Amino acid sequence: MAKEFKKEYLVKKSENFSKWYTDIILKAGLADYAPIKGCMVFRPYGYAIWENVQKFLDEEIKKAGIKNAYFPIFIPEKLLKKEKDHVQGFSPELAVVTMGGGKKLAEKLVVRPTSETIIYQMFSKWIKSWRDLPLLINQWANVVRWEKRAYLFLRTTEFLWQEGHTAHQTHDEAKLETKRALDLYIKIYKEVFSIDGFSNKKSESEKFPGALNTYTYEMLMPDNKALQGCTSHDLGQNFSKVFNIKFLNEKGKEEFVWQTCWGMSTRSIGALIMSHSDDNGLIIPPKLAPIQVVLIPVFKGGKTDGKIEKELKKIKEILNDFRVEIDDRKEYSVGWKFNDWEMKGVPLRIEIGLNELKSKKATLVRRDTGKKEVVAFSGLKSKVKKIMDSIQKELFLKSSRHLKNNTKDVSSYSEFKNIMKKEKGFLKVFWCESLGCEEKIKEETKATTRCFFSVESKKEKCIYCSKKTNNKWIFGQAY
RNA sequence: CGGGGUAUAGUGUAAUGGCUAGCACGAGUCCUUUGGGAGGAUUUAGUCCCAGUUCGAGUCUGGGUACCCCGACCA
């Protein structure tokens, strides 16, 4: 009978994916709609996840010798217009301030959609000599892009992110930095988010406006649509030439710097929610879970003599390596609490009642599998550690299986069209890298290039135009 | 921004142009409860905004706004 309880307060993931997604966010208390079009509020539980992401990222960024700084939210319109591709890429989605202090501004101020221009303006002031390089800066900030359609976490007018900006003496050094940032993101997604994906170069049309090359981590969501998790850009000298960022090298010769920039946003939390959660609510991998273990007392006959409470405190003490919360709310029944914490995606639940007190064993229930286990109080610490590691790993394996099962090699365009119409997913295909083919494919199938896959030794026909090529690319329908 | 739809209490919903806008959940108070969303008593709160038609509008008309679905844009 324990199995047959009904939960009608959440739509099924399989029945209406996007409703399920929004419902989870609202019901788990991650976020809420704000009274501004396209904007959302990060509620404490959702913000705590972002703080955990920040903690991991920030630590790694600092380890790489990069320093945090903060630049203004406003960018003079003139500055933004300096790099042609850049302004073209962003102009349709800019928020612009035209009034200040009740007066019309002489020059309009753009609310940053990204900070290249304002940061590089400062770089040009700071960089004079090879001794000033490399200049390695990171900024934690909010940015605004006036999107037409909003979707909690995945696409909101304002979002939070981290943007790294570096300047180097040589292109090789900059390329290494681009790679280092990408590797960091791959590591975070795989080890912390437990989400598998592909990472590589973006196509010409998909790359960052103003960059030479853009690298990305592309994940496959459960509805088989693709989500870009981050970007790392090799900017070459495109911006340094425009912003006049020059240095005197060791031989006394003037050169433009080589630059990179890279970012990861709160969109990652959207990927997290979609990837792991189920019909009972959120599932958060232990490394990102604001609460890793929840302790729930089970009273019987209303009499406890405070013994259960005492035991809970002891267990919390034993588990002080973990983020533990005791749910001693009297106004809710245990069943209600079980469901509540499942909705919130807490990785492990520990139940303590009279039975547990008597046997000196705790009842543990894993959120990801729902498996129940009885563990002696004395062995709790090591067991919880084991379970945390196991959940973290299992979630990744599950994500990995989904990625593998839905990434297919395809050689005929009709098959390509069919798959994109029905089950979607990632398709590995030969593509001649011409913009024409890419645009046609997008028009006819909604699929775009997600990232480069490989150079094959044998030439094959381009999936669209049949021109021979060695290059294999991954296509998918993007979020 | 184009096409379609919806808007009633905190949430989900009901109400031929007509009487005091009904129900469930929630929330507040009190009592009893706690091994998978507890029960009773009691209280609470609503027609998106602005015009119009009408003796009379939640219901009809026009405009606005928001949300949902489908496209285009996008991390």
C-alpha cells in the first residue's frame, strides 16, 4: 500500500514537458514570475543552487589566476557600436536608457547584454607593456537581453552569469585560455551538474558576434532538444584593434593583444532541472543541492519525551560534513513532508521514529531511486558519503545513456528530416560547412549545427548538397 | 514580432444577459493528530484594466495588458 499513493499536484513529465518543467520550478520554490515582462525572481532555494554553482566556478577561476572585478551595468551606445559584428549581433535585443534624473540623456546608455565593450575600453587604458599581460579578469554580473519569449531560467530578459575576459601576448596563449575555460565548463557540467554533453567548436553562423571561434558544451534535454551550456570565445585581435588595446613587446615593438572571453549563466540551472527531475519533482545532484540530507522525525501517539529530537540533533552532528536540515515542523504529517522534500529534490531523506530509536538504525531513502535502506547509527557518516557519491555518479550515467541513445549517425537527408520531425536528438552528419546548406537545413528541419564533431579520414557526401567533405558536425534543435 | 487561444479568491475551477458569484484546495484560529499529502469546529478572501451596449454584464462589443500554444529571434 505504500506504493499506491497518488500525486496529482504535478503534471507528468511525459505528458506535458514544458508544463511539468514550469510547475516544478514554481512548486519546489526555485523561482517565481516577476511583475516585469520576461523577468523572474530567484527564490532562496533556487538562488542557493546558483550560489553552489558560483562556489565551484569561482574557486576554479581563482585557481587559474583570474581575478574578479566589476564593471558598470551601463554601456554608452557609442562604445557598443565600435565592433560591427558585435553590435549587429546584439542590437535587436538591447534595453536602452534614454532618460536620467528626469532629463533626456545626451548619449543613450545601453543596459549591458554582455560586457566586452566596456571592459575592453578599460583594458586599453590598463595595458601598456608586455609586463601587463596576461590580464585575466572575471565578472559576476547580471545582463539584460530583450528576448521575445521568456522561459523560466532558460530564457529571461535579465539573467545572471559569470563572464571571463582575458588579454594575452600571443594567439597561442589566448587559444590555450579559450581551451582552459572550456575544459573548466566541461568539468563542472560532468562532475557537478552530472550532465553529459558534447563540446567543440561552433559553426561560423552560430559563433559569438565578433569572435574568431566559439567553443561550447551542448547538452541534450529529455525532450531531445539541445541546450547550449556555456561558451568560450577566441576573440583573436578583433576587439583589440577596435578598442586599441596595444602593448610594447619585449623588443619594444607595438602589438595588439589577443583576447578571449567565456561565460556560463543561470541557464545552467534550467538544464539541471530538466535533466534529472521526475514526476515527483526535482532531483538535484548532491554537489549542487542546497540541502543534501533531510532528517524527518516520525512521532507516534504524540509522545516522544524529546528522545527523537535528541537523536536527530546527534545525527545532524555526526553528518556535519553535509548540508543537513531537520524538518521538525509539527503542522505537517510525515507523508506530507516526504512529498515536499521529494518535490524539492533533496538527495537523501533519513527517517527517525520509535523503531529507529529501538534498533539504533536509521531508515534512509534515496531521492533518485526511491530505494529504502536501514543503516546503523554508527555507520551513518560513511554510508551517507557513499550514497552522495553514488547519486552524483548515477545521475551522470543516466544522462550519459540518454545522450548516447539519442545521438545518431545519419547519412541520408530524408532520414535526418524524419528524425527531426519525430524523436529529435543529436545527429552526427557530414556537412560541407557552407552557410547555404546550414540555412536550408534549419529552414526545413528546425535543426541547427550545435558543434563540430570530428574530421573523418574518409570523405563523404554533405548531408544536404552532397559535396564531399571530411567534417562531421552535430545537429540538433536548439532551445 | 506574426497566427491561434485563455483571463473568476493565494491555487484549481463552476455559474441561459437576471436574485446574495458556487465548489475544492490553501491560508488564519482552536482541538485532536503524525511510518506516504490527517480529521473536526470556525474564520477568510474573487469576476485582469479602461470604455461601451443594456432596465440589468463574470457572460455581449471595442481597446489595453498578462499568460498559454504554434512560428521567427535567442545563452
